[in-house]
Amino acid sequence: MPIPTAVLPNNIGASLRRWRVLNRVKQQALARDLGVSQSRVSRWESGSAQPEGQTRTKILRLLEARPATAADRALLDLVANAAGPVHLVCDLSHRLLALSPAREREWHIPASDFMNRPLWRFATDGIRTMEGRLDEHGWFEPFGPDVCFATERAEFPEMFIPESRIRITRLPLSDGSFARLVREDA
């Protein structure tokens, strides 16, 4: 079963490159593990080609956020106990990892119904537009900046998204995957 992802095809390569650099994995070693040539990995990372089929699935699983260590769990706890509206999602799949009580109050159903499920279907046009432009903002660089953008109000049966300015921060987890902290920009 494919992993649901909101990452645009040209961003998979950038995410893979960042994961590989942070984990000190050479292209040749990754290529060997995936059963492809080093030049193919290079083309994926440059965005000139895209992984397909089972190889794409393996890469998406490799890049999916899996908070497992004490430090990762502390991050989840900080988000879950934050005073303001904030949530943490897998940077690749937008799967909900944690949320604050203030964020949960904006939603119409219990957070447990969302946990570990992708939130991408609730993305507003503003969110979708920014997702397509993350690489322009240096999001996939080793120490990429926060990205701020405006999103419009949206009402879904399951949740409410207020019109606001959003700040997203890409945070590396212990295994080299990434989570995205989503909060309002003051």
C-alpha cells in the first residue's frame, strides 16, 4: 500500500538528499540498498528523474517520520502541552504526530480520530500553493529556514482552519526523518 504523501515529486529528491547527508550515507551505498545505480540516485536528488514503483515506496518509508527516541518523544510532549495552537506532522506524509489542546479545540472531532493519519486532505489553497514552492524557500537545505505564509479560512466537517499567517519549521528526528511544526506566525 503506497504511503500517502503531499510532497510533490520534485521534492522527494531534495528530501532524500537531506536525509542522506544528515545520516552520512553515500549515494553509492543508498543505491546498493535500493538495487539501483548511483547515477539514478543522483538524478532523483537533482529532480531530473523520479523514483517509481517499489523503489518509490521504499524511499517514502525511509523518509517517513518515526519519532522513537526519548528526544523525539519529548518533542511530541512539548507540542501536546503547548499553550497556543500548534501541531506536528510528518514532513513527508503530513501524518499527524502531536497537537496542542488549543489546536484540538479548533477541530470538531477528537484528536484521536486524526492521530497518525495524513491531514493533507484539509489543506487550503494557500497551504497547497506553499507546499509547491517550499524548495524556492530553501526548505530542503540542511539548515533550511522557517517558512511563513498566509492561509485562508476553511471549514470542514472535521475541523476549522482560521484565516491566519502560518509558520512552519522542519525538525529532524533522531532517525534522520523530518517532522513539521505548524503554528501561527505572530
